Amino acid sequence: MIGVLGGTFDPVHFGHLRPALEVHESLGLDELRFVPSRVPPHRESPEVPADHRLAMVERAIAGVPGFVADARELSRPGPSFTVDTLRELREEIGAERPLLLVMGMDAFAGLDSWHRWREIPRLAHVVATQRPGIEPATDSPCMALAEVADSVAALQGAPSGRVCFQPVTQLDISGTAIRECLRSGRSPRFLLPGSVLHYIAEHRLYRDAAAPSE
């Protein structure tokens, strides 16, 4: 099974990485692809260029078995629509291999605001990560288009069309907070990998002064 985790990754941090690892291990994925968006349709444009955000992802996941950086959205013109990425991947891996789109519960609840969202369950399973104390968004419009998978075997048994609510560890970390930390001259150490912090310092991202070193 192949998982897809999209985002701006501006910058990538442990709030992305730890849940991703838990999803990868719990569902027994062959790969989990980190797909940085070039032009996110649902939020403001990233602060740093695409090549930097891809490089930070590559450094963050280096050496992690099954984690892959996927740059396909960075070279595609126009908004970075997830449905286009899933369609490309489906063509590459074939019609029978399970493909899983991983997202947070908030995104899952608002999936009907996404471009051509009804096509998504036909292309992939949807994995909604569930943090402690957060109830599954069972009223999401996606629920009318997909059945709930109650086991890994249920995901393995079909290429798409199922919803999985996957518990993950809650890490209240945001790219916004990290960027504000850097701009104010404070250290974001322990919020993101040291390799990413070093890259930010080397390229003087997010502020005029160099970022704090490890």
C-alpha cells in the first residue's frame, strides 16, 4: 500500500513527522510519500520557495525506511489539487494497488470544499488521523461515498473507496509558530528535526538573521 501526505511543509516539523510514522507503521504501508504543494488551494502561499521546502522534507525523512519525498506538484502549473496528484499516482501504480490519502480530521471534515472531491474516494482510501479527545468526523460528506474500514485487511482488500480513522499522538506544533519563533530570534529546537533547523540557518530562511544552531 502507498500513502500520500500533502502539505506546504513550511517548514516540515515533528507535528507532521510523528503522526506520519505512526500511520506508516500501524497500516503497514510500503511507502508514505510526502508531497509538498507549490500553490496550495486552501491557504496562503508558502513563505519560502518550493525548492527549499522540498529540500527540508528530504533532510527530515532521510534514512527513514518507507518515507519518500515526491516533488510532482512543484513542477505542475496552476493550483496543487490533490485529485490531480492521486490521478497521476493511480496511473503509475495501476488500478489494483491500494492508495491511501492521509489527512487530519479537520481536513477530512471539510473535504467537500476540495476541488473535484467526489473523485477522491474513487482514486484512494482516505485515512483521517484522529488525535486524543477528537471525535471522528462521521458527518463528513465523504462518508456517503466510502465505507468505513475497520481493519488493515479492509484497506488491503481494495484499491480505494474506504475511510480509516487512525489514532495518532497529539503534537500541537505548527509551521506558523515555528516561523514566528525564528523571526523573533527564539530557538525552535525540539519542534523540528535538527537537519531542518540547520538548513534554515544555512539558507537564512524565515528571518534576516541566521536561525539558532543545534
